[in-house]
Amino acid sequence: MKATFDREKLLTAFQLAATVAPSRSPKPILSNVKLEVTADQAIVMATDLELGVRVVVPGVQCEAPGSCVLPIQRFGSILRESSDALIRIETDGHGTQVRGDRSEFKLPAANPDEFPAVASFAEKSYYEVPVKLLRELIRRTVFATDNESSRYALGGVLIEMQGSDIIAVGTDGRRLAKMQGQGNSVGGHSTGDQMTIIPTKAMQVIERMLTDADETVQLAARSNDVLVKTPRATIYSRLVEGRFPRWRDVFPKREEAHKIDVVVGPFYTAVRQAQITTSEESRGVDFTFGDGKVVLSARAADVGQSRVELPIAYDGPTIGIMLDPRFIADFLRVLDADRTCTIDLKDSEGAAVCTTDDGYGYVIMPLARDH
Amino acid sequence: MILHIDMDAFYASVEERDNPSLVGKPVIVGGSAEGRGVVAAANYEARKYGVHSAMAAGRAKRLCPQAIFIKPRISYYAEISRQIRDIFEQYTPLVEPLSLDEAFLDASGSEALFGSSAEIGRQIKRRIRTELNLVASVGVAPNKFLAKIASDLRKPDGFVVVEPDQVQAFLDPLPVGRLWGVGKVTGQVFDRWSIRTIGQLRQLSRETLDDLFGSSGERYWQLAHGIDDRRVTPDREAKSISNETTFAEDIAELDILRAWLVELVEQVGRRLRRHDIKGRTVDLKVRYADFTTITRSMTLPEPTNITQDLLNAGVELLTRRLPSRPLSVRLLGFGVTKLDDSGRTQQQLFDQPDRQRNQELDRVADQITAKFGKLAIRRGARLEKEED
């Protein structure tokens, strides 16, 4: 293999791939990336066997196709410490040469054929989603997942693709986030009855691989794994095994509830203020809606107490609920500050259901008084 | 000085107070006149016939056919217990309740306000009588161990003060059976060595006691000398609630350890619930035969006082987190820290019915335990470890 790379573009692709490599592994070869160069493109690969990525490297001039295995720590340092515009990489049977304008490194060569295969995207049946929507599907659900749960498989985001609907759900059993949007099924692709739970880490990696471009991403859910193709990368991930709870039951069907509209930015500020006087042992913040305002109050022993008031457009009956402020902050954080969201409350014991007009729903269970 | 205040035949006395026609007659709370169930409490009249708590009602009925059986009203007794505690707390915040009818108080800090600890004990005893029309026995002594013996010594209606310079004179004539932890097995050892009184026990050297009783030798030596430095800790203020037990013989079987764990967890759960507090971090302590001590802990997603939740965590630590070495365990401990007294519970989206069921189970079990004592209700896993 012999090729010349744009150093910065190679560094970007390399860093994206390197996040997937395990920090410690019984298989030492996994702490490397594999670089594969063909006549028309180059790809950096990394995998921990559960999750693998192929990241496209733009700006390559290939002189001889081939591949090599590069140690993540040292090769990363070479790319970062250099200020050269171009980097030339050449391998023979004995080692890999990395050459800049006035620097040269020789690294021992492992056999690239020993690097585990990282699946590429060759699916005929898949689902197409705009990059922008997929980013929201991930950002608005991934924070709610729970890797510790033993009873249910909550360590990932459940993806449902049916007709033109794509739904993502994340929950830790105390709050649940659901984002819904429209995509396009190609070749009749659908998740059907199968549970497609994509691990939290894989979702984060997918998000990182998204470009800002107005493009689409292809998702193919299979029985044990999922393949995702973005304009710059392909991601392979095994699915979380196990049962996802019946999430639809969580959204209450309420005849009589109080719908309260709040503007995200100021409300988020008020929540953060009230949160100052909570502690690990005393986490609750009391929200009292009514009389054209919401009053947030919190009190924790040894910490102090707070009272924050915010005018809102609500004049219905006074209604109070105690919530863990972290849960509501998580919801507000992923929304634009000038957007309005609706909080739907029944009483202090029932769930708070927060929604936006663009397909986002978020259910928080309250801290209820012990009887 | 420490006070130990113990209500005399509490449940039965409450019933007599509310129904004076019972006074002077043998009264049994719990069980039925048809002879089913277990005796929760018996008044002194009934005790004359040999009836005592935890006895099968059928046997009590045979011993004392004319006894009047009364259905226990546990939540009512708990309410009165709270009134008693209100009196305690007017004298000192350092109240450590042991059950509905018994508590330790440390009133040392209040002596300037109310007089000596003995005087405070007298006032409390008088107020329980005048305000609640009930009788308590009170022991006042330099430590918990002595105070408890003192309150028991002249029951009912007892009031015994042990001054610091009288400790030895007080203890020496008492039978060794008064010492905590002296059961059948230890009693036999004492018998074999003709040790009948605490005074005789005190003559033995620490080394001899170690030889006779192993790890418990130290404790017997201390108790015989009237030494006990445990503090009065209100559970409410405690930073942790824990319970541990040292085994008479080292235990090598996981199943048996698990059964012991159940018992420790249940007691910790009961104490948490009694004070409406929950814990978030669970600790397991294991001391091996070679005295290596290992603790393992685990933080739960939410604070809890549900026995089943605590037990799941404890079993996980016991079965999965201990180092791989042959089991030979002399001490097992279980505790809960990161205590939360907010009186709030994070509600769950899923399995809320399961949680409520476990909560209800605890509530009922607590009532039965309060009524009939610890042996009345036990989790299945515990039955294997039938001792006593």
C-alpha cells in the first residue's frame, strides 16, 4: 500500500473511528485501526466486536492499493503532532512508514488480515431517514437509557420502523423519552415485531458520524444487529438482547388533565436555579402551577432552600407535583430555548407528560409522598 | 448515664387501661379462645399461670382456661408508643427505640435542665403513669447493658438506678443468664464450669474466656466487668443502619449464609421502615475464619426500604461480588447507607404493582413481627437455618 493523505482529514476520520476501539481488550489487535486504501477511496476501521465502524477518508491520492494496521495511541500522536498538510503512508512486509515534510516514522506492521472484519453496508432493504431527523431521534432519547437495568433491556434505544413512521424510545424506568418522525422504507423494510434495541454507545457513535449536510442516512435492522450508513461512515452494532417494556402503556390516555404551555429557555433556567438547593439525598423540586405562574421550590437538609417563580400562561386550578429536576432538565436541554412545550398534569401522583409539536413526548414519574 | 425504659406488659396494659373491667383478670393479647394463633402479650395475672408471649394460644388456654383473649390492635399500640416517645423527646433527642414498648435514652446533655438522669427517669416514669395511665419500668445506669438489666430487675413498676461506683456490687450476684447472648449452648458451658453468677465469671481471666468462648470471650469479659461502650443512636440521625452476626461455628455453605443474610436484611429493613427512611447504598461485610474482612457495596438506582430490593442487592453482593476463595465465614454483616428521610419515593413507569405488592408484604410482615415477635413470620429461604 502506498498513498498520500490530507493530514487533517485523515486525523478527523481516524479520531472518529478510534472512539470505538476498546481501551483494554484480550485481543491486542483491537487497539489498532485498520486503514484500507483502494483506487478511489480510503477507509479507517475500528471495532470492539460488538460495535464497528468504517469511516471514509476524503482527499487521498492512491499510488498502490492495500491495507495496514496502525496502533491507535502512537499513530494518533503522529497525526496530531505534525503540522504538515500532507502525510504519506507506505507499507511493505516489514513495517509501515509514515512520512511528513521533515519527519519520518517506522511502525512495526501487524498482519491486516488478522484484523476482524467490519461489516459494510450491502443491504437491499433498509429505511431512509433525513440526517436532521436521525440526529433528533438520537439526541432526544439516548440520555434516558439505563445500562444498569437487569429486569429489562434498557441499555439502548428502541427503534421501531413501520411504514413511513420511525420511532425511537429510551427509558430508565422512571422517565421515558419518545421521538417520532417520518422516513422512507426501501424494499419494504420494517422492524415488525422484532425488538431493535441499539446500544447507547452505538447511538452516540452514530450521532457523531452524522454530517450537517442535508442528506439521508440508511438504517437496516436485522435480527441480531443493525447497520447504519451515513454520508461519511458505516456503523455496525449488535443489538441489546432482552425485553423492552411495553412503552406505549406509559403514555396515559387522559380525559381530564391540565395542559400547561411553557417556553423552554426560561423554564430550564428556573429548574436549574431550584436545583441548586437539592442534594443527592434530597432531590425533589416542588412545582406548583397556577395563578399565571409556576413556583419551583426545593429544600435539602444542610444545603438550604430555594423558591423560584416564573410567569406562565396558565390560569387553571392550582396543581402541584414533585419531580426530580434532573429528569425535567434532561428534557429541556435537548430543545431549542425559544420553543414552547406542553406539560400535561393530572395530579401529584400521576405522570407528567411533556410534549412538543414536532413528535417528541417525554413522561416523568413524580416523587410521591409515602403513605 | 443511660436510661432503659420498658413498658410493663405493654399491649395487655393498654387493653386493661381502656377496659378497666379486665383489671385483675388474666388477659392474653393475640391468639383466640379457641386456641388458635400465638400469644403476643400476657398481663401479669396471666403470667402467674405460666403464660408468656410467643406461646401457642392452645397451650396458654390449657394453662389458664379462664383467660380473656383479646385481638391485638397493633396500629393503636403504635400510636400510644408514639405518645410515649413524645414524652421521651421532651427530655432528650437521643432516643433509640428498640421496639414499640422499649427504648434507650441518653439524657446526659439535659441534666442541667431537668436534674440528674435518675431524676429524669423518675419524671418520665411518673408522666407515663399520669398522662397515659400506663406503667413503665426504668433502669438508669452508666451504659446500655447495665440499664437494660436494671429496668428488668424489679419489673413490673420497677425503678433501679446503678451508680457508677456500684456497678460491680450490682452485677456480681446476678445469674450469668442475665448476660446478652447467653443461650442454651453457652449456658451449658457455664454449667460445666459451675459458673452461676456474673461475679464468678468475672474471676476468670480474659485468656480463659477466649479459650472457652472464642471470639465471644472478649465480650463476656467486658460485660462481666460492666463494660459496654455502645452509644445511644437514634436511627433517624444515623448515617447508616446495619446489622451483623458472628457465628458460633464458621459457615462454609453459601445457602446457609444466604439464609442468615435474609434475617439480617429483614431486621435492617424493619428499622428503616420504622423511621420512614430509605437507603441507597447497600454494604455487605464478610469476615473469614482467618479474620480477613471484606466489604462490598452497591448503589441502587433509587433509595429503598423494601426488604425484597435490599435482599436482591445483598444476595448479588454475596453470590457475585466476593473474591473467589473457599468460604469459611465467621461473621456476616449487612448495612445500608446514603439514608434518605424525605418521605418521598420516585415512582416507576413499569412494575409499579410489583413494588406495591412488596411494600404491602413488608407492612404486613412488620405488623406480624410487632405482634408476635421475630420468629412469627419468616421468608422461605430462612427456614433452612432453624436454630434455637
